[in-house]
Amino acid sequence: MNTLIRAGIRQNRGTLIGVFVAVLTATMLATGLGVLIESGSRGGIDPERYAAADVIVGGDQSFETPEGATYSLPERVPLPTDAVAAIRSLPAAAEVIRDATVPLSWDGSLIEAHGWSSAALTPYRISRGRTPVAANEVAVDDNLAPRTELGATITLAHGGIDADYRVVGVAAAGSGDQPDRAGHVFMTDAAASALAPGGGAGDLVGVFAGPGISPGELASEIRAQLPDTVTYTGDERGAVEFLDAGAARGTLVAIGSSFAGTAVLIALFVVATTLSLSIQRRRRDFALMRAIGATPLQIHRLIAQEVLLVAGAGALIGVIPGYLLAVVMRLGFAQAGVIPQDFALTFGAIPALVAVVVMLVASQLAAAVAARRPARINPIEALREASTTPPRVGRGRTITGLVLGSIGLLASAVPLFLPGTIAVAGPIAAALLLIVAVGLLGPHLVRIAVAVLGWPLRHVRSPAAFLAAANARSNARRLAAAIVPLALGIGLALVQVGTQSIVAAEATSQSHAGVTADLMVTGGASGLSDAAVASIARTSGVREANPVALSQMIFSFEQLGDPTSDQYPVQGIDPAATASTMDLGVTAGALEALTDPQAIALSSDAALAAGVGVGDTVSGHFGDGTAVTSTVVAVYARGLGFGDATMTNAALLAHTTTGLSEYVLVGTEPGQRAHVQESLEAAGFTVADRGELRAAGDRARDANSLVNLVALAVILGYIAIAVVNTLVMATGERRREFALMQLVGSTRRQVRAMMRTESVMVVVLAAVLGALVAGPPLLGISFGVSGRLLPNLSPLEAIAIVGSLGVIGLISLAVATRAAMRGAPIVEIGSRQ
């Protein structure tokens, strides 16, 4: 058996190279996504400002839901009020420093302010000048020093309110690298506390250990004293210093988890298709072996062991480029702004091991399926079929394809019966089901399409067109092997890109229709304080000023009897100033009832998901982890435009990191719009037309869109490789056919013309099948999100997707045809098949 295996691999290198490439690229994709998932658990950012502290004490920035899901909290979790005193009472704590970060704006750029006592956490030392001692004095760090000079007066804005400060010193990091994630200014502790939200209680506490005490021992004592806090040591200090590190972890886990299933499914499909092609090209060998007495079990063992060796080599080699792929994806995500530029991946062995095992198991399953026909066929029938493509598709494959296709169509229709975006999950799942169904039913679908498309070709006065139609009609199964991978890539890309376009377009439509204010006012990089909002409201000609704060909440409820949690965008508004500035499309209740801090209005989608209505209560957690039980006082339709939850501005600001509003919607008196705009701009505010308002959650949607595009590009890159691999294998199988055509009188030019016609047929049919796969899910998603059946999909995006994959198919077939015709016809016709 071993001799046969070595001989088989040696004699069939051309066919097995395709299997090797398919497994290698699949392993690469699986490893790269696995690295992202592992990095979401263990990756992070090195500490900068907290590099000198032994232990950082903060709140738990993650929230675990009743069903076991974990969310990264977007707002800083507050410490207990007695935390500093409790830590100072510990003998192991030599020094305890409270730190609060205040966002300020300097000439439109965001910087961070701190009390001077927290400079020791880095540590910072005064390199020039002195420390601030008065409320209007600041020391700037080395990064900001080139923008000013000692003794100069600079204007810093907090919440849109300007204040002048005198620069009295320059601070430089005493050891290690200079913190560069942000520019820092230091003021007196009292001045920083006066600006900090919550009265300067402090966001975090840095602790230095006493002599002979390790950071781990100190952390243990602190946890025992304050069980409701979390201690961070070593590199974990970076996770609490930078909240975006925790968000990045969650993003990477979400990316890896959501795309891993799709990618692995596609990889398994591609490997199985490639292996099936490889076995089909060797059907004469297996036919002869069956004719001389080989048993079905021996055929199975031979194929399984050959595949194990080839796939094993491909999987092991694919691991290394898989880690490189993870680096490339990280760069793409960082460039898109969804993870920090300095977020470090974790490169462990687990992703590689899992990828190798999955690919080996998948290849063995594919080998067992592919070996069924050559192992079970009657030896005489095997010899008769050895030179032709098997005429029929198995009954089990046909039934499975029909069942999955039917389920996919039914799932696409879910939004017709279940309203809102909650129904979108059905069409998204339907897309995968339809893709698999097309793969299984490919030969049947291609046979039908060829019957329709081949009729005009057979009546065209062109030998190439006639031969292409005849070949397609008699070898629909072989043609399907070339069409299905292309159709898979086109369908998947159309669904992904179309879904993003539909959601983004509806969100923009809702936000523009729902903003009835005349102007939108922002305070630059740092947001708007209550004092700034009051100043805007007092401006002559202003009728109403509605401050809007943005954050996220996690709601927990039951669906079908099981506990479920989800994270939703939430906005805080002034209900008294909403009538003339914002129209949420209220369908039940009234926004004026948002007078209680525990009152809440929900979008129709959120209310449907939670199963609540006006007068019911819903339980959730703010972005800082604080639990709340709210009474629903209104339900509105424009959730994509304004967030899925709305409450009073003051109630939401109390649970945000900065305590500042995002913007203010301003309604003006008749004829006073221009005057108000001029007055607000003169006061230093940034004033925009209401048309420039971005829908609530747009930033998250934009980030998700970019993430999806990067991940989609990676998967489409893999599909492109698989398409090239499959087309080269399918075309290489036709060497003897091309040789025979030339021996009976066809020229090389005529053969190539026939293949060009087939290539166009392949691309056209793949585009049609891809569109048919994407059509039902996109129709369902569009109806569920916007109430319209026609999807909002850019024609240019659709053309780019179909065109790029189509060009790959055309080029691959052209190159493969020339390679297959390289040898002399008389030599090829006498070669072994």
C-alpha cells in the first residue's frame, strides 16, 4: 500500500498540487482568524502613563451577561468612594495616587489634563520651568512643548468653554519611552478635580508597593480589601489605561468568531471540490485497480492516505503564512481605525494546531466522500466511464441541496412576517444556506442554464460557439466545478456589501428626516458641558437647545424563554426641548414623559426584541456597568437614525467617562437662523447645518463596515486563489480533449477561441448564480430594515464585485488553456489519463 501511495503521488503530482494549494490556503485563512480570536483574549497595549506604578486599581471594564456572553464596557467604570482610603490603610502600599483624566481641546485638537500628583505614575519630571501651583497654570509634556513656550498664555477649552492658562513648565518622562498616545498637560490637583466629572473622585488609583513587596502580592491584598475592584499589573495596566484596548479585544473576538465560521465553511467546500476534481481526473487509474481485483476498502484507504500526506504537508506549510495574514489583517483594521495602531497581537501555538487539525479532519471527510464512487462502482462500468465525466449527480446530494435551498428561501422571507431589524438574522443565515445549496446543485443548475444559453450558441455561425455549447451540454458537471467557486465569491460579496449599504442608507435617511432643528452645535474635540449648553440656550434668537449625549447600554431580557442580552446605542436628550428639534417617529407613548431618570424610550426593534411596550420595565446596564431598571414611556420608529434607547441627558451623562454632551440641536426663532449661527461661531462654537448630523451609531456602523470589508477582502482573496486553482485543474483535465480536437483538424487558434467562449459562459453563469444566491437574502434584509423590497445596493459596487472575480476567471481559464496545449497533440493523445 505504501508503494502504491508513493507511486500515486509521484505520478499524479499535477492533480494533487491543487489539493495541496487548497489545504495550504485554507489553513492560512483559519490560522489568521484564530490569531485574531486569541489576541482578543490575550493581546493588548503596553502601559504608558502608568508604566511606573506597580498596581493600577480600577473598575471591572467587562460585563458578563446571564447567558455567559462578555461585553467590553465603553465608559470608565467608577471606583468606590472609599477606595483610596481603603488602599492607603494597607501596610503593603507605600504610595497611593489618585488619577483623573480630563479631556480638553487646544486649537481643535484633543489633549488630556491631569493633576500634577499623578505625574509620578509615569513618572514625569520637570525638565524646564517648574510645576504648576496656581489654578491657571499648566505644565505641558514634551510632545506639546513645540507648540508653545514657557511663560506663554494658551487657551484650552473644556466642554466648549474656553479658559486661559499660563505655561510654567515642560514635563518629560523620567524613564522609558515618552507617552505619545495623546498630548498631556498637568495642572494643580484642585484645578483638575474641578474640571473632572464626578467632582474629581478619580478614575483610577496607582499604587506603589512597599519594600520587599511584589506587585502580585500587593494586588492580592488590594483585592481582598476591595473585592469589587480589579487590579492590573504588568502589561495589563495598558488595558485599563486605554479603554480602546478593551474594545479592540472585543472587536477582534467578534471578527474572528463571525468570520471564522463562514471562512471555514468556504474552505471546507473548496477543499472538497478540489479533491473531487483530483479524484475525477484519476478515474482511469481507479477503474483499472477495481478491474484487477482491488476492494472498495483498499480504494478508500489508498485515497485517504494519499490525501493525508498531501493535506498534511499543505496544512503544516500554511501555518506560517497564516500568522503573516493575521499581521496584514491587523494593519488593515488599525488603518480603518477599528483597533488602535499600537495594539499588539498574540502569537500562540493554539490557532495553528486548531487550523491543522480542522483541515486534516476536513480533508479526510472530503476524501471519504470523493472515494465513494470509484470504490463502489462496478469494475466494468468503471472502465466504461473512465474517459467521460460521470453523467449523474448522486440522489443524496440532490436532495440535500434542494432541502438547504428551500430552507434558505424560507429564511429569506422571515422579514415578511416578522417586522424590524431583528428579522435580518434570517436572511443573513439564508445566504450561507443558499451558497451551499448552489454548490450541491451546481451540475443541475448549470445543465438548465446551458440549455437556455446554449441554444443561441448552437445556432451562431461560429465553430467556437458551437463547440463550446456542445461541451457545456455534455460536461455540465465539469463546467459546474468552474462556475460554482466564482458564484460563491460573487454571492457572498454581494450579501456582505449589500447589507452594509442597506443599513447605512436607512440610518442616514432616518437621521436626516428626524432632525427638525435648524442648527447643530459642537464644541470641538472635547464635547459640550452643561455650562456650554446653557450658554447656547441664552444666545439671542435661540428658541430651544437640545443637548444630545451618546453612549451604549446592555439590555438583558428573555427570548423564547431563554436569557438574552444585547448592546444598543443610547442617546440622552432634553425632552422639554425635543418637540422642535427632533422627531423620532414615536408610535406609542410620548417623549415628554422622559422626566424620571429611570424612564426610557425604546426603538420599535429594541422593544420587539425585549418583548416590552409602554408601561413595561426593562433591565440593563449603562456603559459604565451601573445596573438600571427603567420604565418604557415611549416607542419610536427611527432607531437606526437615533439609537435604540433614549433617556434624559442628565441621566445618561452621569454614566459617561467625560460627562459631556456630543452636540446640541438648536431651534431658532423665525428669521433668526443666520444671526444665531453668527453669534455661536463668534462665541467659539462649531456650527453645522442639520444635514451634517451623523446618525446615532454611525461611528460603530462605519467601523463595522470597514472591519467587514477588510475581512471580506481576505476571504475573497482566498476564494480568488481557490477559483484559479479549480479552473486550472478543471482545464488541465482536458489535455487529451484538446489534443484530439487538433488531430481531427482543429487549429490551436480555434481551440482557444472555443475556450474563450466557454470562459465567457462560465463568468456569465457564475454572475447569474451569484446574483440569484444574493437576491433573496438582500430582498429580505432590505424589507426588514427599510420596509422596501428593492435593496439599496450601489451598481458600481456590484459591477466591481462581479467584474473583479469575472476577470480572474477569464484570465485563469486563458492561462490554463495555453498550459494544457503546450505539448504536442500526438504525445498528449497517447499519454495516460
